[in-house]
Amino acid sequence: MAIAYSGGVDSTFLLAMSVDTLGADNVVAMTVQSPLTPPWETAFADDFCRVRGIRYHTVDGSFILDDERIAANPHERCYYCKKKILAAIRRDIPSNNTLLTGTNASDEEDIRPGMRAEEEMGVETPLRKFRFSKEMIREHSRDAAIPGFDRPPAACFASRIPYGEPITAGKVRMIEKAETFLRGLGFAVVRVRLIPPATASLEVAAEDITRACDLRKQISRDLKAIGFTRVSVDLGGYRQGSLNPERASTAKKVATKKEGRK
């Protein structure tokens, strides 16, 4: 089988368990490297596979922003992006390989258009099927001594740009440089959200907000040198999908209705 491997906690767990079950000769990890992929995630994926002797193949994903349906950044962006990525992986694996992703039960609590793409393309999502939540995945990964079980949440750089704001290589590069700089300062959980036209809104872990404010002069100077015109610190701290709270609210209502029907 082939695992669509992002280097995140979920796909790392799925990859490790697949290799333990089937043997390294029967599993290949596939990573699509696109302009939207944080380089530290790819670096972790490469290192994890190298140390464990897992077959690892990268796919050139430079085509991602060539698709106007993705670059225009509509609400269904993840659907189009996931379809392109899965199709690229499919082209690079034998036809008899089953393709799996690390989508899990917790993903149903959020708006995830990419799950529809997986369903349409017949991709297997065993962690979702067998009701593995993010918490369970971290717990089992820790018990199995799988590296990275405590890594912070990760997402592509497009998630830093509000829906409807076009995604360009220049904007993505600014965000990547800014987050690389902040990670170098020791902020493990950090998002640099782009507020058009060129304001950087920093989200860090709640316990790091005071430190971010203490370093405000250095952070402001360096991020402006990257190309941002204004720099702010979000006092609410890191929140998944904070650029689109109305969609997060909708996802919560959907989850509540599902629970009520059980």
C-alpha cells in the first residue's frame, strides 16, 4: 500500500502501523512537495523514513498554484487541492497499491472539503473508519514510541490566508520566511496569518503571548524586512481555523446535530 505522508502526527502513526503490520517492503510513503508545504514538515517526514528504513518518495507539487480553483482560494480550495495531490500520487504508484491517508475521526468536527475528495477517489481512511481520534492517535503513538507524537498541529500555508484572498507564491514565501524566523526564536506553535493587504497577525500558544509581546520590536523589525507592512499579536492565541470562525461555528453545529441523532 501507499501512504499519503505529510509528516504530521496522524499520517506518521498510520505509516508506522502499516509498516509494522505489512513489513517495509509492502509500504511506500508518498509526500507531495508543493509551495504550500511547510519545509519543516517535509524534513521530519524524510528523517522519519530514513531512520526507519521506510521507502519514501517525493512528488513535485509545484503545479498546485497553477490551478486557478486553488489559487483563487475559494471555500472549496481544500477539495480541489486534495484531488490534485491524490491524483499526482496515484500516477506515481503501481495500480495495485491501495492508497491511504491519515484522515481521522476528529477531522469530522471541522469543515474538511478534502474528505469529500478522498471519498470520491476511493482513497482509504482507516483511522476515520475505525474511529481513531487525534487524542487516541497521540496516545497510541506515545505508547509505541513513535517520534513526533507530541508535535504541534500542522497545516499548509494556504490556511494562513483568508478565503477569497488570492494565493500567490509571493505571499506564501513571506509567510514561510516569517514562521521560519519565529520558530528560530523558539515558538513551537506559531501561525502568521495574512490580513490583507500585508498585515501579519501572529498566533502563538497562549503561554507564549507575553514572550511574543516582549520581543515585539525584534519581531516587528524582521517581519517588516520580509515584506509585511504591519505586525500584530493576536491576544486570543493560536486557534485552528481562526481566519474563518463562521465556518468553524458551522462545523460545530453539524457535529452537534450528528451527536443528537445517535
